[in-house]
Amino acid sequence: CMRHMIELKPSFKATDDWTVFAEYRFRRTLYTSDNRKDVDHYHAKKNLNRVKAGTKYEFTSSLSAQADWTRTKEEDDDGETYTQNRYMASVRFTF
């Protein structure tokens, strides 16, 4: 199995407390199985595309909140596609 991945993660600190971020990931997986009975991996290729965007606000040095959205899409040689949208909100408090 060989994997090639490109990933970009830019962020922008709008104020001292507020950050906006984005992420893009592309991963290509090449399965190199020479076993014809391995129907899932015999010379198969899969692609993954992931886009993520969100924001983070730091109320104090020990309290912050974050919200983000992620869309993941996977495709293989057979034309099968898997798509997922995820929404997340979190609060972090450090003692």
C-alpha cells in the first residue's frame, strides 16, 4: 500500500482572542496487492478529499471555545462514494 498526501492548514488571527482556520487534505491510496483473490485491494486506488473550516475564541488563557465544519468525500475505482458532513462545537477549560 502506498499513500500520497497533500495538506494545507492556513489560519488567521483576527484579534488577540479570535482565530479563523481552514484545512484541505487530499490523500491518494494505491494498493499494490498482486493477489487476485484480494478483491478489495487488487490494484485498487482510493481518493480522499477533506475540507474543514472553523473558528476559535479564547476567553481567558484557560477557557476557550471552538466551532468547526468538516466535509469528507472518499471515492474508489468502482465509483463508490462516501460523503460525510460533521459539525462540532467544543469548550475547553484548563485547570
